[in-house]
Amino acid sequence: MPDLKQELISRDLTHMIHSLHNRRLHEGQGHVWVKGEGAVLTDADGRKYIDALSGLWNVVAGHGRTELAEVAARQMETLAYCSGYAGSSNMQAICLAEKLAQIIYPSITRFFFTSGGGEATDATIKTARYYWKARGAPGKTKTISRLWGYHGTTLAAMSATGISSYWPMFEPRPPGFVHIPSPYPYRYTPPPGVSPGIAAANELEQAILREGPETVALFLAEPVQGSGGVIVPPDDYFPQIREICDKYEVLFAADEVITGFGRTGRMFGLEHWGVEPDLVLFAKAITSGYFPLGGVGVNEDIAAALDDGPQPWMHAYTYGAHPVGCAVALRNLEIIEREGLPAQAAEKGAYLLSRLQAELGGHPHVGEVRGKGLMCGIEFVQDKATKAEYGTPGEVGNRVHLAAQERGLFSRLRGDVFCLAPPLITSYSLLDRIVEIMSGAVTEVLG
């Protein structure tokens, strides 16, 4: 088996280019996954690893769900593909849109389907611009998002993404994108006498006033910033954001690509704070990763602008409303509801977070252990008292990640923040094993 893995890696290096590609940085760290079962992945060398990030935050129902494979096969035999362009539809897409209208925020009733989250971001940005032109405010074109926000890597989505390492080799970015500070409780410092949540939300108002309300179309935000390091906002943040968007007539889009369908302990992330957006982006967990599918949900006001606009909404994807993807999504949503996965995420997430805090919270180089639902972040720092970061960002985090892999755990990092978001079906025994592995890896690397 080890010889097979090396052969496969050699073939990969000869012909493949990967997401976030850098052959020099990733030499010798590769895996060739051959099987997934539950919360465990098997490499081509026969070694097993806890999938501590659910693939890429998406495999909420776990690997190896035969009923999802079977529903995909049946749909492929019946109707493998059809166009979803204007005037055409399919039964699975119609049923999925109806189902989403039942389970998502009450004001979100209409849906456009894409192949994934990055496409959903582009669709959202274009929809906001179209909406304001149709409503007689053509100058409202700008998108405001947040530092450490992740919204994808297409050119528009990358410009909204607030993680600067994604930008340099693709500059210049298109105009019309503005970033404000993240409501990052561990690092955001509010003015005296103002709560951190209100102060961080007021950064949006200040940005709108600087840019001019007549130029701002959209505010785009994840309920919990995932790839940016599992950043959970203060409880008063999003209610204030909603008020600011209403005050200045700015559309509010919730990027629920990671947080949607149970990850945070509720079906959708903003439910924690009783706030409804104008648009919702979704992907990842809607199919548990078994088929590429994403989309955007909008309220009736936005839908009316698209229905009756001065020109057609000239936006389209070949694989939008794919019948196989929609069939898989419908069955996956059935699993999520049948097995109570949001409630499982709430209970297991609280358990994992408390155990990680007990094991690692006192370590002199662990600045914070945080989380919401079944998503946790462990932030490593050089100096706990000052919160000083390491001089070479990511170097310590990568060493901990390699040590964790030696112990049988695979995940991803944001610099020196270790992210954990295992499948929602992960057993308590595997959660305990995650804590043991992280404790051992941190001790090995940081003493």
C-alpha cells in the first residue's frame, strides 16, 4: 500500500494542479484519500484519519451514506441533466426550492441554484447590483464585507473575501469592494464605553458614510466566520448590523455556506440572534458534499425586482438547478431532520469545546479556544499575556497540524488558528480522541 500511495502521488504531481497550489510548500505532505466512512478517511497507504473538518466543512452527515449514493444513481437513470435556464425546470429543483422555503428564514422564499459557494457569492453581488438598478438607484454598486471573511475565490468572491493572502498574485482587484474589521472578540478593541459587538457593527455604519450610502449596495457576512478562524460575534452584533442596513438601505446577505444546515447548532446561523437577512448564500452541507450544489435565497422584494426588471437578469450557470444535485439535497435534508443533526451539533459542540478548553485553555501558547456548535478554533500565540502572534504566521500551526496527522487527525488551519469541524454524526468517543490528539500534538510542538 505505501508503494501505491507514492505511485499515485507521483502521477498526481505530473498532471494535477490543486486548489491553493504550491508544490514546494506541500511537498511530502500529501494524502491520496481512497475511502470515507462516518467521520473517518482512509489514505492510500491504509492509514485512517479523523476527518476533523468534514472534508471542507461540508460532510455534515458523514461519509459513506449509501442512501445518498442510491438516490443520485436513480436520478441519473431517470434524468441525468436538463437545463435550468428561463422557461425550463425539473421536479427535483422545484421540490428543493419548496423545501428550503419551509426551513429557512421566513422572509426568504425564492431560490437560485448554483454549483457551489463561490458561484453563490458572485450571484449575490450581481443580484444586489441588479436590484438597485431596477429600483432606480444605479449608483448603489459597492459591496462591504469583513476582514477574515471568506466568500470564495472567483474574481468577485475573492474581492469580497477579507483574507489578504488570497489577493497579491491576482491584483488589481475589481473596484467596488470595501472591508471593515471583524467582530473578533479575542482581538477587536472597542472604544471606551462601547460594547465590542456594537462597536464592531458600527464599523459598518462608518464605512457606509465614508463611501456614501448612495454607492453601497450590499453588506455580506458569515454568521460565524469559518475559514477565517471560527470567529463567533458578540450577541449584540448582528441585531445592530440589521438596523444599520435598514437605516441606509443596504441589502444584508448572510453567507451561510459553512453555517447553514445545522453546523452551529441551529438550522441557520443567524437564528442564534433572531435576525433575518435579505439574501442567504448556501452550499456545502446542503448535499453533505455528495454532489456540488449551492445557491442564493432572496426575499419577495428582491424576487419582484428580478421578475419585473427593465431587462432580463443575465446571470446563468450550465449546472444550475442540476436534477441530480437537487435530488441528493432533498434526501440529505431528510437525513438532517430525521437524525436531528442541528441538535447533535449543539450538544456535541458544547462537549467538544468544553473538553478542548479544559485540556488546552491553560497552555501558555494557546491564546483562546472558541466555538459555536460543532465548529471550534484553537488560536496559538507567542505570548499569552500580550496576545502577540508568532513572527512567521502559520509556521507553528503547520507543525501542530503535522503532529496531529501523525496521531491520526486531519484538518485545516488559518495561519496559527487550528480549525475543527467534524461531521455532525461524529461519536463522542471520536470527539474524545480529537481532544487527546490535539493535546498530544500541542504538547509535542509547544511544550
